[in-house]
Amino acid sequence: MKRNACILLICSFLLSGCWDERQYKDITIVSLIGVEGKPGDVKAQFAYPTFEDGSISYSTSKGSGKTLREARNDANHRTMEGLNIASLQVLFIAEDTAKSDIYEYIDMLYRDPRNRLGAHMAIVQGDLASYFKPSAHVGDDVATYYSNLLETAIRYTFIPDIDIQQVSTVLFAEDISLSLPYIEIEKESGIPEIAGTALFNKKEFTGETLDKKESILLNLLRKKKGSFARFSYIWKSGGEESPLTVQVVDNHKQWKISNDKIEAFYKLKLSVEEFPHVGLDKKKVIKEVEDFLSKEMTKEFNGVVKKLQEAKSDAVGFGRPVRAFHPALWGKGDWTETFAKLPISVKVKVEVLRTDILN
């Protein structure tokens, strides 16, 4: 009897399989999705690779429905196999669509454990279809192009480093606002490019964006620097002018929060990458450069904060320490409204660490 039980137990292991197994012959791997429309009337495009004569190209299937799930089911009627998004690389939301509650469009992604939540998400300007058949300079592998485009922008601190999983966390947070990469198609070349950052109030796109430089400043305000963060200026002194390019090496912040204002202090350590001016090895000139950069960057940082307040979008996350340690300020009401009216000042102090390869 015991022997028979052991045999049955061993056979059960041999007969079992993976609960989530999918045969490639039965599915089409979708790597790029675009969503547009409005709640209750969703239109979606699904791009998937096809192989012919040893080369790769992308085909697109379109669908519509009350939800993204129904739109995908509708698109399945036009494909030879079922559309599978377990290997999704990039999700696009049209800017007009993002001006309503975007969670209504992406809820499906969090309901299936097979879905890839590490994919990039971005807001796109203009006609969604044009991003699926862009300029020939992009190449045939559009999904990889967009994925690499976003990863490079993250590396150079142009956009926030956020994936679909993190989006859901921020969307439901009361003390920080969502910000997403913003992409547009360059008019002359027809090539999609990073335009900056889209600002959200709660779950809706405000229609306001930061340009690339402002986006770098936002990420520094958040202490979310990528591998590189560079700025260029025209330095003026004693009737002389010289181009000046610096890279952020280190970034320290200190916030002083009271019940009626926030004072933010940042110390940026920089290296000089371009400055065709004689005398940068002299302490006096270095001090002049530090003072110049401190003044310019203080003005720019405050400009970004003002823009965030006008959009009622706390993309920096000032609300997080307020909620944790300042209940009187947090309790004044809806944080986005409080944030928009709260006096917030930023002061930047620059220290030049390196001036050339010998220093």
C-alpha cells in the first residue's frame, strides 16, 4: 500500500505543469501599447514584432471598448493569436486622455499577475497613431527605440525614473503628485523625442509640463539624479563673457518646515566641464563662478517650484515630511490646495570641486 502511494505521489509531480504556462504558438507578444479616448470609450493600439526573411518589423492591431481590457479583446479579433502583454516595454497615454483619471485606463494592468509592471509609462503629445509609425530614422523596432529613449533620458536626469508599478503607488498617495515623461514628435525631423515632464494633480494630467532643463531641476529638488546632470550658462564678469558647462557631482538638501512656510536649502557640488576662460585655477575666479552659479540656480529652482504650485502639483514631495512631522500644516485641508498657496523658497549654494583633468 505504501509502495503504491509513493508511486502515485511521484507520478503526480511528473504530470503537473506551470499554472501560468502559455505557448508562444498561441500568443502574440505585445511590447508597445497606446491608449486614447475617454472613460467608457477607450481606443487602444497594440504593437507587436513580426519576423519575415530574417528581419524584424512591427505590426499594429487596434481595438476599442468601454475599458482597456475590452479594447484588447476587440483587437484580438484582428490578430492570428491572442495579444499578450506580459513582456510590455512601454505604455503611452495620449495627453487629452490623461486629463481625466488615468487609473481608469490602467487598472487592468494590476489585475493579472502575468503583466509586466516594470514597463515605462509616458504621456505623448498629438496624434497617438503617429508614434506607432514614426520617421524612418527610428527604425523598425519601435518598442525598443522608445524603451532606450526613455532609459537614456533617465540616465541624463531629463525625466523621472518611474515604472507602471510605481505609478499606482504615487497615484493613490495624498502627499506627493505624479509626474511622467512627456514625449513629442519634432516637427522638422518627424522623430519622437523627450520634451520634458508632464505634471499631475491627483490622478489627472494638468496640461502643464516642464521642459528638459526644468525637469533636471525637478529631479535635483527630489534628490533623484541620474548618472549625469549638466547645465550650461553664459558667465559674465568685467565686460567678459564665456560659455560655462557644469556637471552635478553631489547634491545635499535640507528642508526647514514650519506651520506657515517651507525653506529649502540645497548644496550642489559641481565639476566644470567647459569654461574657455583663463584663470579658473585661481581662487578668486572660482569664487566668482560659484557665486554666479549659486545665484542662477537659486533663481531657476524657485522658478520650477512656482510652476509646480501654479499647476497644484507637488511633484517634489514636500507633502511627505509635512504629513509625517507637521500635523498642523497637513491638517489645513487638501494638500494640493495648501501646497499651491504655501510660501516656499529655495536657496542654492554651489561648490566647484573640479575644474579640469588635473584638479
